[in-house]
Amino acid sequence: MSQLEFVDPRSERIWTAGWDPALQTGYAGHEPWPPRDDAELVYVIGTTPHEAGTLPDFLRRLEALHGVTPPPEVLGALSSSDMQASDTYLRFWDDAMIGGKPWEIGTEHQRWDGNLDPDTWDPEVGAPVLRNLVGARTYDELRQAEDVLVPMRAAELADLGLPATFDLDGLRSIHRQLFQDVYEWAGELRTVDMAKGYSRFVAADQLETAWAPISDALRYTDLLRTIPESEYPGALAETYVAVLVAHVSREGNGRSTRDT
């Protein structure tokens, strides 16, 4: 399925539009720009599978149902043969229009997309690749780069030393050390909610609150050193699970924890 996003400064709206080749139908939506979590979103839906799904029909439906017509840039992209094929992803904006780090602003969906490189597309995953500093255009390339660069930075930890206290800033400093060559956002807290399978990690806006008892427990036990030997394995396992459930970074949480 194809998708484009276009910021139209003239109308102060952001358009999301695309084409589903399997269903032969278009879809579109527009919302306020700059994005705001509390803004009322306007969704513009295209034709349904049992209706005529040609581009002219789609555009007429937009005008009839919602009184809107996409700007010329969106119309041109939707009309192109490239757009009416699968796995096309276009974004018509630049960082200057956003006015900040793209993974830190806007709605949850927009922050999620802000972590991705809109100029890439991994057909195996069916999504753009995480923004990265190594020029990786697929997740396989990204993992290969991580496998080379992260161990090198991990080896430096022996000379740099671990943080004196295992608080949230300490974990972030470890993540920054390990992933500084791979991600611009290395060491930053994630800004989107995440889950794995049926398990949800701590909500992004609750990370600091959730981390406080972990930090307190480690401080009170001198990094688990005062735990009785018979209780140490269980305490270590509980702490490790709590750290993983917090999942403070967008990527690389397990490696940051193991390297402590």
C-alpha cells in the first residue's frame, strides 16, 4: 500500500493520502499543522472496495462528502504510476517545517513516523527504516552496522567506567555511549508507546515515574550488593525484568541493560 504525507503551509494542514493497489481504492486525511495532540482530527476516507475506486471517483467523493480537494502536490503524487503501486512512501516536508526533532513533536502517530527515515523502505518489513547515521536502507543493513559499531563502543566502557548510580540518567548515558554512531537519538527517552506481542511496555509519558522505584531499590541495596546471597538471583532477575518492561529507549534496550 502506498502512502504520502504533505505539509501544506498555505492551509496549515498536513495531508496523508495513498492508494491501495489490492483494493484499487484511494484514502486520505488532513489535520492541523503544526500538529497538536488536542486538535480535532479530520479523516477523509476514500471509496470502499465495493464502489468504483478510480482516482477521479475518489477525488469527486472527497469533494462531495467533505468539501475538500487535495493540493496540487498531493494530486500529482496520487496520479503518478509510482504512487498507484505498492510500497511507495513519500513525505513532502523537511525538518525546517517541523521546527524540532521529528520524533518529539506532534501526535503519537507523527512521533512514531518521526523515528523513521521517509526516504527508505524495507520490503521485508513493509515499513521505512529507523532514522540512522550509517546510511542503512534496510533493517538488515542496520543490524549489520549495529553488530560492528556497538561492540566497539561497549569495549570502551571498561575505560570510561559505568555510571556511579544506576538511575535513569545513568542508563541513558550507557545507551548514548553504545549507540552514538548509529542513532541521532541515542541516549534519549522514547517518545512513543510500544508493545511486543501481547505485552505493553511502560507508556512513554510515564517513563520517569516508572523508573523511580527501580532506581530507589538499586540505591538502597548498593546495586544489589547488600542482598543476601540466597536471594540475589531472584532480585537480579526481578530488576532485569523491570528494566526491560520500562523499555526506556526506542531501540537497544536489551543491549544497554546487559552491558551494565
